[in-house]
Amino acid sequence: MKGLFITFEGPDGSGKTTVATAVCERLAEMGYDVIHTREPGGIAISEDIRKNILHPKNTMMDAKTEALLYAASRRQHLVEKVFPAMEEGKIVICERFLDSSLAYQGFGRQLGFDEVLSINLFAIDNTYPDLTIYLDVDEQVGLDRLSNRDFKDRLDQESIDFHHRVSQGYREVLRRFSDRITIVDASASKEEVIEESMNRVLELIHDKRSA
């Protein structure tokens, strides 16, 4: 089986890191060769870009600059980490990918869905995840979880209106890419969300093996 690329998406506070980490651990216990990574970040160059994008002091960053930095980070992450891992037959679990840019920059920053998609198609060479697990949580629940964080980055500190627009953006993402996105109710218990996510991943692995 060639490697698989699986992404976790969802608004802030949906539990992406917790669930993705647990899924990776379970896959490893089952004997799968799996790596866990994130966007922006995952490699040195992209982590440096992440620091600049999310640092609270960078309040003057232009919205288009932000979108381009995300795309640049994404490109380097793909060529340096994701593509090589998949060539080796590994399962890559990534927190956030293209869909986050479409929601946060396309809608949150109001740059336009198709405009942000165009920037990113150039960066990703038309590479889409084999599966995207969208952790669906009520917007207010996510914001409440966000408010309890000890450290809030530049995007965490955005207005309620910004986060409302991000939610609208994700609804558009779900509509346009329904063929590769599966929705998991993230308002359930942590154990239930992990179990349901794990089931979706195993279904994909089974389907790929049977193909």
C-alpha cells in the first residue's frame, strides 16, 4: 500500500491535537508506520514561518501576506516531509492543511475562497488528502475552550466576528470537498471522538488495501 495522507480539520477548540495524537498512537500500536505532523510547521523552515504568522506582536501583518506565508510553509512541509514519507509507504497524520487556509484566510480574512484556493493549488501541486476528518463542534463551545488557553496566539485573539466567518468558511469547505471529508461530532466525549476517528481511518486503510 502506498502511503496515505490524512488531515484533521476543525475550528479552534475542536480537539485536533488530542485526537490526532491518539489516532497516531493507536496506529503505531497496530504496527502501522505512521508520522504525526502539523501545519503550519512540522519542519524547521515551516516552524520558523509559524512563529512569524502567529506571534501576537505581528499585528501589522497584511492579510495577503499571511495567506502567502501559510502557502509557503505548506509547500516546504510537503516537499521535505509529507511527500518523502508517503513515498516510503507511511501514513501521514497532519493537523490542518489546505482547508484551514480556505476557512481562515478565504473567509476569516475575507480574501475570497477561490483566491486563496488558487494560491494554494500552486503550492501543493494539486495534492489533496486521501481523507480529511472534520471535528465538528458548536462554535460557542470551541470559543469557550479557546478562552481557557493559557497562551493565545495572534489568531486566537481575533474578534468574534472573525471566528464566525471562519465557521462559515468551513461550511463552504464541507460543501465543496464532501467527497474526501468525513464529519465527526467533536461534542461527544474524548474517548468517543477518538474511537470514531479511528474507525474512519481504518475504513480508509481497508478500502485502499482492497483496491
